[in-house]
Amino acid sequence: MRDGCIYLTNGDEKETQVCVVNEELRQGIDFISKTEKSVTFFGSARTKPNDEFYLKAYRLAKRCSELRYTIVSGGGPGIMEAANKGANDAGGKSIGMTIQLPTEQETNQYVSDEIPFYYFFTRKVALTYSGEAYLYFPGGFGTFDELFNMLTLIQTDKIAHVPIILVCSEFWKPLETFFRENMLNPSHIDIDHNDLNLYTIMDDEDAIIEVIKNASIRKDD
């Protein structure tokens, strides 16, 4: 895509960037809007296949796929691979929205349909476009970036209030404690108490599946 934009803009760097952004937004939204219903998985790319979080993501993705949800991830290793593998093993559709990085991150082998992105922010727009539920497993800066992006979009009514499920209370509860002790501190209140209802911290897999099953089928925001 970038090479095509360079050609179209005669190599002008600024115009090339605008061209790439426009094309990634258009193609990304067109791509994801073709899914009837989907669940998106986020989490660390460093999680190993024998890790409890990998296995949990695999099981949940497999069950969602059996319920005919398309499984969406960033298409890389770790939690992303676990989700795509679960969908693949269930015979379902397994999407990877991959990102081009200086140190090459290979697309995991369980992705059945892929769309690559050059910019992180255009990828995030596509990832947040039409999912029925979003599952966040323990992860690093990228996972937190994607989580706070979604919470802000819902908080400001830019997108529908879809289920945001934080999987693994041991990992996420300290973050909620930070919210309560610092961002809800009476001396400088930075969020509303209701903002803590934008997400749910959960461990039980059956309960997570019930939340997903009860979620409304999302229309284009």
C-alpha cells in the first residue's frame, strides 16, 4: 500500500502519509465491516503456549467461534495466536489485523484472513469499529494503549457501550485500585464513579461467554 502511495504522490512524503492513512482507514473498515459478529482479543505478544493465559484465550476463542463469532486479533504471537488458534481449531473465521514493525513480527499460522497496517492508529480504528465484545488479557504498553483507547471512546459516546472484559483479576485488580485511590481521590477527581462500569473484570469462562452471548449485535457507529 505504501509503495502504491509513493507512486501516486510522486514521492512527496507528506502526501504519501496522507494517502497511506486514508487507504488504511478505508480498507480496514471495509475489511472488518464484512464480519456479521465478532469478538476481539488483546494481550501480550510474549505469552507462551503453555501459559495459563494463552490456554484461557484459546478456550474462550474456540467457544466463541463455535457460537459463530469471528475471532479478531492483531495476528501476532502470544495471546493473539491463542485466539486465532482457538478459532481455527473450531473451524471458524480467524482474522489478523497485523502491524508492520522494524523488527519483523510474523503473522501467526492460525490466521485465515489478514489485513496489514503501517500505522498503529489506523489499525486501532479498524479494531474498534464493529466488535460485539472485547477481551483484554494481561499485556504490556500496547495492550494498555488499546484498552484506554476503547474506554475513552465509550466514555465520550464515540462508540456504543460494548462489553469490555478484563480477563484475570489478579492482573487487573491493581489497576482498578489505582483508579479508585488516585483518579477518584476527593482532592482531584479525574473520572466519574460510573466510569468504573465501562469494563468488567472477570475470570470465570462460562460467565464471560454469557456476557458475550447477551451482547447486542453492533451496528456501524
